[in-house]
Amino acid sequence: MSGGVDSSVAAALLLEKGFEVIGVTLQLHACPEPAEGGSCCGTDAVSQARAAAGRLGINHHVLDCRSLFEQTVLLNSWDEYARGRTPNPCIICNERIKFGILLDYARSLGAEKIATGHYARIGVRTNGDSYLLRGADAGKDQSYFLFSVSSNKLSAAVFPLGLHTKDAVRAMARRMGLGNADREESQDACFSTTGTACSEVLRQRFNGAIKRGPILDENGNLLGMHQGIHLFTIGQRRGLGVALGSAAWVKEIDPESCSVILTARKESLIAKGLIATGVRWNALTYTGRQLRCSVQVRYNQAPVPAVVEPYESGSVRVRFDGPVIAVSPGQAAVFYSGGRLLGGGWIERPIY
């Protein structure tokens, strides 16, 4: 229970179905003051979750995950930023924290399942393996963030909101008398600070080196100097640190030379495909042949038809049927067949 409306309603729905429910709030790191828009780990979140648990009449626990979160989510994210990549900490958090330490804790309490407020659904293959399906609310579907959760852990998961829309969930919360019914969405990056980039917050946290370097155009001409490659992401248009008199976008980040390459042509950001590593398959047994599916390269991006095929050292190459803009190394490429999540991997590089 994060303190938000989604996890609170998820608990209430399970109670209505007759389950015995225990509420657990994950303490991820110290948040002495509530962050603007809410936080998933601060004192405000704990009090909101405890109040919801009290309203529902269930026991409430706070699980200290600060050390694991620091080492597996935050440090991993900083390492990615330091390499000029754009991490997705929510995916790592789901895999290692919510379906890692939380699942272990649930079993220690004698619980058979863990439930979250994710907008996703679970299907079961004929061999009994579990896999992910998109949530019914297309605008809130969160299956993308869960692609790396293994089948055996999904078999222990319940997503009570998978068939509901966000508006319906808020309406249920009001009917149930939950105080967080109209609470604003919590920040995606719960460790951010208002006015400071997440990447800079992490650099300061881990005392990371600032990798300064040149800002170049596509022809290699020097446009200026930047204050660290961690401050940039592919497709970025604002905060570039140079005044060119016209629009420009980040096309490439070279961690070796610490160069940031800009383009004045948005079409230069169009990728024909990508290379993905660390691929995991959930809803099928991948035979190593060409696979036609749809691919999503960021959350809330419309999936595009594509072909996935084997590449070097266990990685895969994805060839898009149409143009995809701003494919960012470090993000996830997730493969779907209709509403069924087939698998996914981590974007190593775009193919132009």
C-alpha cells in the first residue's frame, strides 16, 4: 500500500471478495518532507496508507527496503545516467523490490499472494505458466513496467485493478469512504527533487563524477560545452545549454568522448530499429526465429508493428515497420501480441 488510491482500492476489492488482506508499505528511502504531488516512500505516504488500512480494518506493516532500494534501484539508475543512458527505475523496482523482497516478506507472514495497484492482468498458458496482459484501461496500462517479472513470481501476483479504469477506481474509493480517493498521482521518480533533474539528484547522492564535454552538431562542429552527459537523453529539446536560434534535439550521447551530438532535423531522430539485450520471454517459448509482434519502446508510446530476430551474444534485433522517434538506450523494448505481453529487453542502441 503506497498511500495512493490504487493500492487502497486494490485492498478493498480483495476484502469484498472474501480474502484475508494485510497492508504493507515499502519504506524505500528517507523522505522527511512530503514531496510535491506526493511520494511513494515518505511520512505522508505511510500515514495515508495507515489511514486507508484503518478504514478497511486490516493490519498494516512498514517494510524497510532502504538498503536494497539504494543498491539495486538508485545506484543502478545512476550507473546508467553516468554512461549516457536513460534508465527506467520503475521496472527494476518492480522486479527486485515489489516482486522480490516484498514477495519474500509476504511468504514469511504466511500469505499466498501479493497484490498491487498495477493496471495489468495475468493470463495462464496451457502449461500453467503465468504471463502478463495489458490492463483494460489503455490510458493507464502498466504492463510495460512489469515485463521483467518472471512467470513463477507472476503466479503469486494479483492485480485487482486490471479490469477497471482509473475513473472507476476513484469512484469506488469515494463509495468506500477512502480519504485518498482524489489524491493526485504520485511522482514517477519518487527520489526526485523539485527543480532538480533526477539524474543530478542521483549524482549528488553517490558523489558521481561529472563527465563534462563538447556539444557538437551532426557534422562535428563545436557548439558549446556541457556540464555532464547525465543531464541529457535522446530526443531532448529543452535545457541543452546552447542557443542556436532554432530548435535542436539530442541525437546521440557518446560516453567515451563525453560528447553530446545535436541535430536540427527532427527526422534524424527516426530509428528503423534497435538492438536489445537482457531479453526475457514470458508468454511464449522463443525459438530463435523471426517473430512478428508489436514493440513499445517507452511507457505511453503507441506500440508499432515490428520483426524481432536473433542478434549477437543472445541479444535481439528489432526492425520497425514504421518510423519510431527518439529510441533511448537504457529504456525497455517490450514485445506484445495484441494485449498479451510476450517479453522484453533493454535497449542497447537504436538503428538508424
